[in-house]
Amino acid sequence: MPADSPSLLLIAALFIAAAAGWLFGRYRSGAGASQSNPTANRLSEEYFRGLSFLLDEEPDKALEVFLRMVDVDNDTVETHFALGNLYRRRGEVERAIRVHENIMARPSLRDEHRVHAMFALGEDYFRAGLFDRAERLFLQLAAGGSRHVPALRYLLRIYEQQRDWEQAIATHRRLVAVASPEHPTAIAHYHCELAEQMRAKGDFEGARQQLHLARDVQRNFPRGALIRADIALDMNQPELAALLCQRTVELHPKLLTLALPRVMRAMRDTDARAIERRFQSWMRPDPVARAELAYAAIVAGLEREPFVRECLPDLLREDSTLGEIVSATSGDPAQLSPEQRTALATALGRVLRRTQRYRCVDCGFASAAHFWQCPGCRSWDAFAPVALLDLTPGMQRR
């Protein structure tokens, strides 16, 4: 039973009590105020019996009573909708499906109630992971009517879950024609997903075409630039790859941890001086920028590179807690020998590769790996690197 079930039970009890009172009043008014109403008495008994089951946490028995207690018609359907929504909110999707299927089975409902029931049932199927059934219902609703925009949004979520990027692109275009999408950059990501699939098959021309389409809908799109860098590396064009990564970092500094390994791969056959020249624009006098470069390199497994040794004291100064630990054990971080700096960076790398290095700014989902779409809330472009061990206030600006 979820932690919030008592409050939900109270909501259900209050709502059903109000609905039952209205129904009793309707039956009494039909029978006359001075006459006894056997139907109302029977409903009253059934209502309290169902409520007792609900409060005693016997939802199956309560469901049977409430479904039997009030026939679905245009006057009572809202009570059934409330009951179905209650079950879905509690995670009892199978019971919610029973309620909404029971509504759908009634031939005499008005069109607006039938559309409402179809949408609610689609939500139930989606929540249960029955995407094929949910898709069929939302496709019908997306054809037109009062629920076509939320139906299109659900279809997008289904195609994302199924990684059906072609359908996602087509649905996103339909949605843009009638409403604002929840995630404007989503369609560019769909093209990038297709580009990644084509690149994995060696179809570089097809991948480039998808990246051009992504750029048409989203200028200066960082993911597209990084995929172009990957293709350049595949085609033995290291200078182009390094240039693309450098421009990406200039426009999107938080992606340094993703761009840096690609740059190092592009320059693996280059001498140390050339690497230092490449990083001169990133190794600015700003200590925060130098600390971020050291952090990104350590996260990426590049802790033995010479530029990491040079920037490590800045990282230790920016992270006051870590700096105090090093000062207490080894003295002034700026006075550490190159061997000590390398050893410290290697130890930090072992720690960081076991920690959650990225966090979604929307829902807080954390992971050691980067995702373009958050696995928790399904937002795009919401994953950002966190500060070293989450101890550095200054590094929170990354």
C-alpha cells in the first residue's frame, strides 16, 4: 500500500459520500418525500459496505460493490471516473482498467463521456506498459476531438519508449501543428537517434542526412555536433573531430566531460605540446574553468594527462573540503610534486567512477552515466554534471 493511501482513501470516501448522497436524493425525489424508498435503502447499505471494504484496505471487494451499486449512465459516470482515477493514482492499474472498461461497455453514454473513458483507459494501458493497446486508443483520439492534443503527447511517449523514432518524428510534427511540444528539442534528438543507428551500421551518409535534419530544426545542437565528431573519427579526420568538440564546449561548457574523451582520441597520435596548445583556450586564467577541466578529465579517465597535473591545484582550491584533506596530509596542494598530483588524480578517478556524476535538473535522477533523455522523468537535455563529490559550491555553476 503506498504511503499516501490514507489521504487517497479519505478523498475517495468524501467523494463517494457526496455522490451517494446526490443519488439517494434523486431516488427519494422520485418516490416522494413521505414514502419509504427501498431502492435508496439498498443503495445506502451497499454504499456503506463498499466504503467499509475500502477503509479496511480490501480494494477488490470495494470495487465489486461500487461497480454493482451504481449502474453507469450519463448521470453517474463521473463517480466511476473518480473511482478509476483513484485506483490508477494508487498504482492499482488493473482495477482502474476494470472500471474504465465497464464504462466503455455502456452503449447509452454521451460522446463526451465515451471519449473521456477512452482516454482514461489509454492512460491505464500506458501505466501498465501495454503500449500496443494504449497506442490504438490514442491513435483514434488523435484523429480529432477534444482529447487529440494530450493523445498526441501520449503517442510521443509511447514511441520514445519503443524507440520508434520515425513514428516519433511524424507525431511530433502533428503536435507542433496544433500545440506547443513539451520538449522543443525532442525532434532534433529523434533525428540524432536515427543518425546514431545509421552510424553503427556504417551508413555515414545516411547519418549525416539525419544530422542535417536535426540542425534544420535546432541550430547549434550540441548532440549533433558530437555525433559529427564521432563520424569524423570513424573516417580518420581527427582535426575536424577535435574542432567540432572544441566548438561544442565553447557553446555548451557543461558538455566538457563528453567532448574531452573525443578530443583525446582525435589527438592520440599527437605530441604533448600539440595537446597543450589545443587546450590553451580551455586552460584560461580563471581557476574555476581550470578546475572544471581537471574534473572533466578525471571523470573521463584522463587523469594521467599532463594538463591534469597542471590544473589539479585549482580543483583542490575550488573544493574546499577536498583541499583541506590534501593540505592536512600532504601540505600545500600547489607544492605537490608531479608524481603526487598524478597519484591523487588517479585515486580521485577511482572514486568518481563509482559515484553518480550526472543529475537531472528536473527530477533529481542521478547516474554515473550521461543520458540525453532522463530515465526518470523522460525530459530531454536535463542531465548535467554534478560537482566533485557534491562538495563544491563554486563548481555548482558548471
